[in-house]
Amino acid sequence: MVSAVMERTMSIAVNRVGGLIASPVALSASQIESRPLFGVEFALQSTITTRSNSAMDTIVPRDETRIMSDWTSIRYDEPIERVARITLARPEVANAQDYTMLSELNEAFDRAARDPEIRVIVLAADGRHFSSGHDLRAGTSMEGIDPVGTWCHFDAPGAEGYMATEAEMYVGLCWRWRNIPKPTIAQVQGKVIAGGLMLVWPMDLIVCSEDATFSDPVVAFGVNGHEYFTHPYEVGARLAKDMLFTGRAITADEALRHGMVTRVVPSEDLESETLELASHIARRPMIGLTLAKQSVNNTLDAMGMYTAIQSAFGLHHVGHNHNLRLHDSLVDPAGIAVIRSEA
Ligand code: ZN
């Protein structure tokens, strides 16, 4: 009886949360959405193909026959020797992440990780904004998704099914990508909102353009933050609380001052600076890079990083279930007005 009620409630809530969380996505993407898709793509292609810089001249291009195009939400190519690049390719929605995109991302990371010719992986994004977060308008069904972790029973009633879904699709995938034994670099422009941080933060290095901003405003929804809760490790405890309590976006310069990003570069140099950094790193032996990465990650783990993430994830689901009891929704519906007014 209770299970049946909870199952129906969860179903309603998931539908509602889709509309609620999707709204800020639509807001931040409004300018892009107002233009035809082909126009955005054309502009992007023009930017890339007409860009000229001396750094690129020293980089050896890869065989174009190795460029992959099997995925629909991302692209995969090898722009320079020993470097794979994965690009978020949903600029019409500011690269909002649905489960298809997350699954394709995971497949692409696996491909790069398993390719013996690849030493460095770049994660880039099409359009003005790196990512506006999770696109739950697409729903939270795991149908058609092939899990790569051990979580299961995604359709179970009550808290069970949705917790398993978030554990698999959010925390599980992020932690998996964080542990790829090759250096990873995020190439970031524009806005990075909430779930967008969950793609940036698992990367080892972050190169961003001067217009980049970073925010996690979901405390307004009655939860603690996004699901991959590494905020204190990324920006320090004080700024983490500032970002979470206020929901404000920090600038690229502020992120640099707090060690959250590796370098800030002019927008027109973002791609070339990122590839130059990747090329420089890729000249080193794979074993040295792997051991260096693992040593730093082990240090973070000794500081309790994984345990902290799991603890916060448990509290995150206290928030979801609190909201379900009070608002019949996984998030507080009042949050949407707050986030909209401050976007
Ligand atoms: Zn959640």
C-alpha cells in the first residue's frame, strides 16, 4: 500500500522535477534557441575553421580517418597526436545533459582510455555555454541505458529506484571519469551551472575562457548541491559555502584565485591554449602521467574525498525525500522563481 502510493508520488515528482530543473536550462539557452540550429552550427564551424594561431602550427594533426561520429549528443576526434577530444554537441540547449549524452560521454571516455595511442583527453563543448546542467525534461527513465556500475532496481518504488538512478548516472559516472588513468582537461567557456560542474570537476585540469562562470544554485531547490559533491575540495570550504548559500556564479578570475581552474585565457585562444597544454603533457611517458595522477588522487582520497561525496549524496537524498513529503516533488518548487530571478 505504502509502496504503491510512494511509487505514484515518485512518478509525479519526477515529471514535475523535469519541468522545474529544465527551466533554468531554457533560460540560459534562450538566445541560442531563438536562432536556427544550423545557424549556431555554422557560426561554430566558422570560428573553428578560420581561427589562426602560432601554437597550432607546432601541433601535429592526426589522421582524419580516426575521427569518430557514431554518437548523437557528443563528438569524438583526435585533433593532435596522442590527444583525444570529446565535445558536448547540444548547443541548442546549452549542452544540457540527458542520460543519452551521459552514456555517450562514458563510452567516449572509455574509448579514449583504452586507446594505447591516446595519452591525454580533452572535454570541450560546442556553443556559447559549456553546460547548463541536467536536462531532466528528457525524464529520468533508465530504459535503453546500459549501466556501467553495479546499481540496479532503477524502477523500484519509494526512494530506492531514484537513489539508484542518481548513484549510477551522476555520482557513479563522475567518479569513474575522475579515475581514468590518463590526464584529462576540461576546456570551458560561458556558463557552467550545477550539473555542468559535474563534468568539469572530475577532470584533472581546467582551462577556461575569461567569460566562464561557475555556479551551483540548487540549494534554492531544497537540496545541498549537485550530486557529485566535491565543492570544498574544488574551491575550499569558505567559498564552497558562499557559492552554495547564495547560489551565485563565480567568475573565471575568482575560480583561478581559489585554484579551481588551471588557466584563464581569452575566448579566441581557448581551443589553441587547451590543445597546446594537452600536447605538452602528451610528450611525457604514459606511466609517469598515470602514476602522478594516481598519487594526487590518492592524496585527495586520504583526505576523505570519496567518503565526503558519499556522505553528501546521502544528505542530497534526504533533501529529495523531504521535498517529496512536503511538495510532492523531488525539489522545492519555490526554487525555480529564485533561480530564475538570479540567473
Ligand atoms: Zn538529485
